[in-house]
Amino acid sequence: MARIEASDGLSLYVECHGDSEGTGWPVVFSCAFSTTHANWSAQVEPLVNAGHQVALWDYRGHGLSETPNDLAAFNMDQVVSDLGRVADALSPDGPVVLAGLSFGGLASLHFTLAQPDRVRGLVLAGSGPGFKKAEAAARWKAQTERTAEYIETRGFEAFLSGKAAPTCIGREPDLPAAQAAARGILAQNPKGVADFGRRVSGLAPSVIDELSEIDQPALVLVGEEDAAFLRAAEVMSAKMPHAQYEVVAGAGHILNIEAAEMFDRLVLDFLENLAQKP
């Protein structure tokens, strides 16, 4: 466990696992909006046991990271900068693999376009490239505003006991990994997460027109029953030159928890194959 300083002085929570002298890849996991680093806790052991390094972190306003007092400190450029600080903490001298679920995948895409030399590969799970059409972007902004207002006014206990649970901790809440994810979510500052939703998630620029510029190998994963992201995953895999597309049978949005064994196997295979690609 550690804290690192963002470019604007904010304190970010990061966990780095694994041996820096190992033969595997350094992998930075970025979570979905409104969730925390704890959503990835089940991935640490299998990846570290395979020789990889792993970093889990919390966005500003999320989890154990600080919440800015200035709303202007919530923006996508700052999140990309924060992600860079995490990558530097895990692997100061070489590129990293970025793995993100939902918003975490979009943030990883933004970082890759901004700093391509820092990225060796991408794992994009239950994610998308953002909304290019104004109508779709407006609908997403409105939906995020409703989510932010709900979190801010009713709190995370109500949030997790309602319709949001399947898209935050998965559809099997009794799983140990789901329970760990829930504990992390419940301990958050509702205002910080709500502000992030309004200022970052809800306004995130689309990168759909830039996907063809991403030359890194990418593993695009989506749950078979994650209806909201099936088309987005297809689009990403079609537009990125070196994408591998996998639909995980029986899984919903939080496929790393609902189908952890399959998710881990696909990611480990992808990481192993990275060593064989130029």
C-alpha cells in the first residue's frame, strides 16, 4: 500500500504487488466509475503468481484517494495524468499494460493516445470508446447525472442495494470478490464520487475516431450478457489494428468477478503472448 502525489498535489491511493525483478509485465488495473481498487483484488494473486507486477489504484474522489476541493480538478486530462503517475510508480523505466473495466477502459484509451510509448498492451473489459453522436453523449451525461445525484443524496448503501449493484459488484453478491468490492464502495465519500461522475465520467470525450491510431495489442473482453457494451466492444475490436475480441459466456458487466477464472485465463494468455510480439 502506498500513496503517490498527483501533478496538482492531490494524494492518490495505489497498491503495487509483485516482484519488480520478475519476468512478467507490469499491469495497471483501472476500475469502473463509482467502484474502487478493491474490485480488482481477486486478480492480484493469479497475475503475481505468474510473474507479473500489478498496480491497483483509486481515482481522485474515489476509494482511499483524496477528493479535490476545487471542482476544476476533476477532468479527463487530470485523470490521464494521475494514471501516468501510477504507471511510473509501478514501472518507472519501461512500458506498462493498461487494464480497465468500463470507464477504466476509456481512461486507458485516452492515456494510450496521449503517451503511446508508455503502453505495451491494453485489456479493455466491458468498456467502450465514448459517444461520438451528440444525442448519445447527452443521454450518457443525463444518466451519469442521475447516478451522481442518487449517490450524493441517498448514499452507497442504497446504491448497492438497488439496481446499480450488478454493474458495480456483479450479479453474485455472495462471492468473496464481490463482498470485497462492496466494502470498498461503501467506504467512499459520496460527494467525491458524484463530482467525478458529473465532471469526468459524464463528460468524457469520445476516442472512436482515434482507435485506428492505437498500434498496441489489445484484448477486448465483454460479458455475453452485458447488453450495454456488446456493440461498443465490437466497434473497438474492429477499429483497433491489433485487437483480440472475446465474449465471456454467461458473464455480465463485472466479468472479472462473475467469471473470474475465465477472465484471468484470457488475461494471462494475452500477457504471455505479448512477449512474442514485436
